[in-house]
Amino acid sequence: MEKIDISQSVKTLEFGSKYEARIQRIFREFDIKTIRDLCQWPGKDLVRVRDMGRKSIEEIEDVLERYNLRLGCSVRNWTNTPA
């Protein structure tokens, strides 16, 4: 499992080129700036966002899973920082 600083910008995450622009645009629209912000969004809420399809959400979930993170998790006191 890779480690990541969840206070980093979501811009540091790499999504498949097919979804990158759409996902990053939605992050800007909803003021999702950090990985922590993203993790706190429940997947069921992202599904309701216009232009955020199931494939885009699956791509986000796949990227987060690399770091043992997921949508809708509480990360207030949690860190996954590099050792």
C-alpha cells in the first residue's frame, strides 16, 4: 500500500486520462481541494453531481484504494503520511 499525505492537493492524484479533466473540473466546482476533502465526500453524493458518472467515481475509488482510502471515510485524526 502506498503512503500519501492527505493534506496534499487533489491535483497530485493521477486519474486515467479519459477522466482527468472531468474529475478535476468537478473538484474545482465543489471546492474539493485536498485528498482529505475528497475522502470526506460520500460516493452517493458524488453520484448526484452533474457530469460525474459511475465510471468517473470508479476511477476516483480506484485511485484512493491505492492509498487505503475511500470515499465517505472520516479522516480528521487520521494520517497516511510517508514514513
